[in-house]
Amino acid sequence: MDRVILIKYGELSTKKGNRNFFINTLYNNVKNKLKNFDVKIFKDRARMTIKFRDEDLNSIKSIVDKIFGIHKYHIAYVVETNDEKIKQCLLDIVKLEKFNTFKIETKRSDKNFPIHSQDFNRVLGGLLLKNISNISVDVHNPDLWIKVEIREKESYIYYNSHTGAGGYPVGTQPKGMLMLSGGIDSPVAGYLAMKRGVVLEAVYFEAIPHTSLEAREKVISLCKKLVKYTDNINLHIVNFTPIQEEIYKKCPEDYCITIMRRMMYRIMEKIVKQYKGYVIINGESIGQVASQTLTSMNVINNVTSIPVIRPVACLDKLEIIDLARKIDTYETSILPFEDCCTVFVPKHPAINPKLDKVFEAEKSFNYEELIAEVVNNINTIKVNCNDEKEFKDLL
Ligand code: ATP
Ligand code: MG
């Protein structure tokens, strides 16, 4: 018996003016993600269906589960729209199930179908009661809630429901640049941004020899986890060493982190402009460390007018960890490699930095020149979904 994946758009359908754009973006994303499978994908304004080969179901399901814009889907049996055939199909599939109570809910989108929904519920219910022993109808809390959708050519029968990844399809928003460290928070921030439809590129600041190639490898591994939710991610690797060394030579110790992060934002602004992004995204969370108090954020953010999106700003660390586990980045994030933010941590970083003090400290070296040089020497790699190659090339 043929089955299809039946996708309901959910939140997408509230986007009146943009509906077609959202549906087409989702369609293209689904098509692209399933390009290695023998599938047929159809869409209309209310739903999308994917016809697949039975043996591919589990692999396809695990991909579909990570496509944003899908809120709910069903694996439905497909049958020609003909009352006798629907009856036979229902009986055949339901006989394989273990249940005591059931309910049938028919939805007749094809008004040419001669039997009204309520009447057909009774016909189908009667059929099951007659052919399967020890079952009864329960309209409130049935073991098996069977939905029958009558459409023009084909009808669908299903009684399962799978929760999708939710959100909006990636590509319904333009590009955002994620500051991706090897930590727990920033991959989660990237995941949440993609969930709103943002096309993601990532930027990693490294400070070799103070940070290791393993730290870079870890960031690439994190990108590989994130790319499962999209098509590919460009990862820009910034050699931050010259700037970081100058900061630690020339600036007061308690202001090093504040100034380092201002430099990161200045570089991010240039990268956003160069690669035609619209926002900076990062894993800052209010109060988590000295540089993430509201006063620090205010002083650090002062260097750029580009919006900074902080998807995990208001989450507790434990809530972030739950998400990191869900998206399978946690185990990679906790691998113990030094990040450039952790190699030179001062004993008492400023919790309430003052702008005038920052301006004074920043006068001590020519950062504009260093930033221009660093931005000129960015090393970009494309991280694809099924490709281990770039990863090995770099090691
Ligand atoms: P994470 O926040 O990802 O767990 P972390 O806690 O080590 O890592 P923080 O010091 O909290 O990082 O930095 C706050 C945010 O700044 C990070 O979430 C990340 O978005 C960005 N960031 C920090 N270090 C780097 C880096 N080396 N490269 C790119 N972005 C960075
Ligand atoms: Mg953090």
C-alpha cells in the first residue's frame, strides 16, 4: 500500500501576503534536502505531500524532522478516491493495529464525492465494528483517531501525527552572520536564528598559537551539526591573534575583554557588509559573564549600528543546554579546547565598563589598520551537509 508524508503548513498559513513565497521556499528546501532520494513532491496552498519508497522512510523522516517551516506531518496511506477502495484500504491497515477504541473523522475536500462526511464516518465506523472484534467507538479519547481526507483523485488515511521542526523555512529571511565559538550558547543561537528563516553564515575568531587547530576542528564539527537544518554554511575563520596580542599588551587588564569584544563587533560589521548580511547573531545571554551584563552589552554594542540578535539572551544556561542536547551540539561544545575568549581571561574583568575609559584604552594602538588586515585575510570554508571533505582538508 502506498504511503505519503503529508505536511500541514501550520504557522505558515497565517502569512497571508507572503504565503506563496513561504510555501515555495519550503518546497525548494524539501526538494533540495531530499535530492538523493527517489521521491515525488507535490504542493498546494494547504499541504505538501512527499511520495517515497518504503525502504527510505526512516532516512527521509530524519531529514524532514529538521526542515524548518514544517509544524506537523502525518504518514498517510494513499488510496484512489472511491468509496469501496477507501473502505477496503481502511480495513486492511487498521487490522494491523492493536486498539480497543477508535474514532473516525472524515474531511471531504472533494465535494463531488457522493457521501457526506458525517455519513461516511458512520459507514466506515460500522465497517470496522462489523469486521474487528472487541472494539468500540470513543469520540473523546480514542486509542486510534482515524482521519480520512477525501480529495479529488487520491484520498489519505492516517492516525499518526509527528511534530515537525516548526519555525519558518530557511531562506524566508536574508543572511545573518553568527559569531560561532566552540561554546554551548552560540550553536543554539544559530539554530534558533535559522528557525526564524534566517540564512546563516558563521564567523569564528581564532588566535593561533594561543588556540589550537583542535579548537577550529571543534567549530567545524559544530557547523556540521547546524548545517543539518539548512543547505550549507559558509564558515569565515578570522585570525584574531594580532589584535588580541595588542590588546593584552596595551590595555588595562580589567578592560581587555570589553575591548576584545568591541574589536570582534567591529570586524563583524565589516564582514556583514562584505558578505551582504543584515544582522549579527551571537550567543550572549544576559548576566552570564562580565561582558554580558547590560552595561557591558551597551558599551560593547556601541561600536556598531548593525542589529545584534541574541536568541538566547533571556534563557537560563540549563534551558540553553537542553536545546544544545536536542540539536546534538552539546557533546561537541563541552570538548575541552581553549577559545580565544578563554585564553587570556583577566582575574577581574570589568562588569560595569565605562565608555570614556574604553576610548582612552583604545587610543593606545592602531586597531583600524589591524582590523583591515585581519578582514583581508579571512579564510572561508563551505560546510555542506553530507560532505566530510573540507573538514579533513583543514587538518
Ligand atoms: P558560547 O557562548 O557559545 O557557549 P562562550 O560561552 O565561550 O561560548 P562567551 O564568552 O559567552 O562564549 O561569548 C559570547 C558570545 O560571543 C558567544 O556565544 C559567541 O556568539 C561569541 N563568541 C565568543 N567567542 C567567539 C569566538 N572565538 N568566535 C566567534 N564568536 C565568539
Ligand atoms: Mg556563553
